[in-house]
Amino acid sequence: MHIPDGFVSGPVNAAGYLVSAGVVGLALAKANKSLEDHQVPLLGVTAAFVFAAQMVNFPVAAGTSGHFLGALLAAVLLGPLNACLVMAIVLTVQCLLFADGGLTALGVNVFNMGIIGGVLAYMLFAAFRRLVPKTTWWFLFSAGVAAWFSVVAGSVACAVELAFSGTVPMRIALPAMAGVHALIGVGEAMITAVTLSAVLASRPDLVQAWPGPAAVTVHAEAEV
Amino acid sequence: MKRRMTWFALGSMAAAIALAGLISPFASTFPDGLERVAAAKGFIEKGEGDPAWKWMPIPDYALPGIKNGSLAAASAGIIGTLAAFVCGYGLARVLKRKRTHRLEE
């Protein structure tokens, strides 16, 4: 889903940079205030894991592949704003070292994958989580649903940006992008759930969203 | 507690490096979702101009100078994984340390 240079117009790229810079700035300020000791290595490890997992493209259908995104996984592990930082780091490394995703499109790429995948999808996760029983299975299921949504919603945002740029009409881009990514999202959901279950089995204390958003609130109050 | 975190970090990094170094050479080479749509809907050539950033050391996830394709991909993957860790850990440490200093003042 990494947009290269040339797909998206100047104004759309500028808007992408503006919004992403704002949210990343907010995330930096929040992390500066409330990052915990154990989250320092965890942030590095999560960025490394997301980068590595993004390299492994899996075939989905008819000559198309997809790869893991990792934003929702990062959000469940570290919180939504820290997930934006992780995704911004991964996307910048990919852009500057590997020419994956254009430099002009870095803003929209951070928006599509970091902000939609990390923040918007996390909101869905948190809302879903309140409705289901507080068991590990339902926790993983909620994360899977939100992970699927993160990929599809990111691809919809990508289609909207392409359409606003005059690259391809909305009625063509939207169903094509959402259709392919509905399949890729199934892989995202499975990888997210499997990885989270491995972390929950070994170090549940590292998962910020575990056992649920309620605990996160108590934690936030304790910090004040 | 601190030692446990080090072991967890080492274990996770080993998993990430295994993914990037051992599994990624066998990744699907089919175009991804966006590339596929771009090719099918006729706008892929818009992205084929010169990139805005021209100084990338490892274009297309293959370390230059290594003839064996799998080896080039594996080394590129390991370098990228370590780079992502260094950036993430470094940024988190800077953010964390600045706060500690402020509290001490």
C-alpha cells in the first residue's frame, strides 16, 4: 500500500504531510510525558518486527500479494500514538534506505498506515472490546477484527487520495482497492492475533491494552 | 525485571531477524494490492518517474554488489530490521531521557 512518488498530487501530499506531522508531533509530546521504562526497548523491537514482517509478501489471489501492516499490533502493544511513531519510523526507513514509498508521499503513507491503522483502527478495537467478554480469545478476536479494518480503511483512504489527485476516478479506485485489501486484511488479522497471543503467553504485562481499555484508564489516572 | 526485558527484546529481535533474513527471500514476488490496482487501472506508469529521494543505498530490497538474489534480499532485510530497531530505540531513549532530566531539575 506504499504510495510511490507521482501517484498523488502536490496538494494531497501537502495535506498528508500536514496532518501526519501534527499527529506525530502530538505522539512525540505524549511519549515524552508518559513513555514507561519497558516501552523504550519495546518501541525499538516493535519497529524492527513490523519492518521485518512487512518484507514477507504473501500471495492472496490471482497474481496479487499483500504484506503485513502491523499498525494495530503496535497500537495494542504500545498505545495508539506510540504506534504512529513506530509506523512513521518504519515508513521513513523504507523510503530513505529502500526506495519503498515515495518521499513526496511519505505524509500520506504515514496517514494511511500509521494514523488510520494505529489510531482509527485502535478506536474500533477499544469499542469492540467493551462489547465482548473479557477473555483472551475475545481479546485476540477484537484485535483481529480491528486489524482487518486497518488494512481496508487504509486502502480506502489511499483510493480517495488517488481520486482527489485525478489519478484514477473514485468509482474505479474505491472498489478495486477495498476488494483486494479485504483479502489482504484476513492475513493481517491472523498475523496480528498469532503475534499477540505469543506476547500474551510470555509477557502479558508488556501489552498496554491488556486486559482491556478499562485497565488503561486506571493506569492513566494513576500517572497523573 | 530489567533482565527479563532484555531477554524478551533479544528473543523478539531474533524472531524479526529470522523473518527478514530467512523467510523474506521466499516472499511472494507478485505485485502488492496497490501495484496490482495501478497496473489493472492503467496508472502504474505515473509512479515510474525518477524518485524524489535519489540516495537510497539499497533500492528494491536487494543489497547492491551481491549476485545471489536470496542473499542480497536477506542482507537487505537484516540491515533494515536493525535500522528500524536503532531508530525506534534511539527515539524512545531520547524522549525518555529528556523527561528524566526535566524531573531532576
